[in-house]
Amino acid sequence: MTAPNDQANPTRADDSPIAASYPELVGKVAVVTGAGRGMGAVFATELARRGINVVAGDLTGAPEVAEQVNRQITDGGRVVGHRADVTDPAGHDGLLRAGLDEFGRVDFWVNNAGIFPQAEFTEIPPEQLTSTYQVNVNGVVYGAQTAARHMREHGGGAIVNMASVAGVRVRATRAAYNSSKAAVRHLTSCMAVELGSDNIRVNAIAPGFVDTEMTRWVREDPAALDRALSTVPLHRVGAPIEVFGALYFLLSDSARYITGAVIPVDGGSQHI
């Protein structure tokens, strides 16, 4: 596989495999929301590859992702796809039940589902604010509530929320999205403080410019790509597997004394 410093394309994402191994996680069970495509599908795949069972939740696509992963990975964890609306607390309850019914336990909860709307500030329609906060903020709260209620009765666990570099950096036309991710950062701190006595760790990951469908338009526009990379000290696009590396660590015992943290996976862009 080509290295990120390949002279032909030094700005490409480094999607080489993550070598870390946490054998204590084998056999554990994780719920991942927004797993029907994109980053969530990568999380489900990579967790299963490492022996972790997964309940993949999404409005669409989750059963297909589960089928594909289970077909590809025969010596690892198993993935169960389940339809879930993260804006409805009952959707999260259904994901928990699916984990208990299929695997008999739920150890980890990854609040990954999110949407990325854009609009000039004075033109943000009420429905955009409503949908953005319902998915990106309420969905995180409802998922963490469901997870925490279960985990406090079963010795603890780990919750990981998906924040974003957008939570600390301002970009025009993204007020609704940026403010929702800023809320996720602060919610993570609130959860960590309140749930620590139940042995529940709560952390967040803040990706930057990562090679996903959401950023395809930037990668296809050379001028836009140059502008984007000018704000990334490592001067390249991130890969979903690199975000997974942070998630994998946060779920592991190597992070057992880490809670309330927001780990940036952004090539250093939050500092510019």
C-alpha cells in the first residue's frame, strides 16, 4: 500500500492498517450508531476484524453493512444490523435490546450518527436547526443515557462520542453543525463527571479533514483541496482508519484512566 509521503501524491490519506492490538477487547460488544455507511461502517468493520461483536444501528444501510462484514470476516466478531432513529430514545433502547438478545451483553457505546448541513447564517431555516440538534446533540444524549443506565447496573463501560474539529474552529455556512459539535464536546465533559462513579468512562473524538463521502467535493476541487490542506500542519487528508485508531484505543484497557477527554484526529488543524 502506498505510503502517505508517496512523491506522486504526498497529500493522500494514509489508509494503511492500524497495527495496535488490544486482546482484552475480544468478545466484547459495542453499539455503533450511524453505522450504515461512512465512518460508522468503518468502525463496525474494524471492530469486528479485531474480535469485537457489533450492533450496527442506522436508519438505512445497517443490515447491508452487517451482511457484508460477516461475509468478509469469518474469524472475528459478528455484526448485527438494526434500524434505529437516533432522534428517538426508543431507537437506542432497541439497539441495546439487540445487543443483549444477540450477544448477551453491551460493553461499549459509540455515538457516531451525525449530519452535516450548511447554510449562510441569516438563511438557516428552522428545520435545519431542529434536525441538526436532534441528530448531533439529542442523539448523543439519548444514546449515552441508554448506555449509562445499562452500564451502571453491569459494572461500567465506555462511551465514545463523535465531536469534530468544527467544535473549536469556525467556518462560514456551518453555524448549525459547528455549534452542535461544540455541544458534544461539553456534553462529553458533563457525562464524564456524572458517570465516573459508576465506572463509566466517556470520551470523544474530534476528526478534522478526513477522506469520507462528506469531503469528496473538496478532494475533487484542486483549489479547494489546497485551501483545506493549508490549514493542516501534516498537509494531508486523514483516513477513516486513523479515526478508528483513536476509537480502538479509547475502548481499550490502555485508556482505563482516561475520561472526559476529546482526542483530536485532525493533523493538527485545530491549532491553526
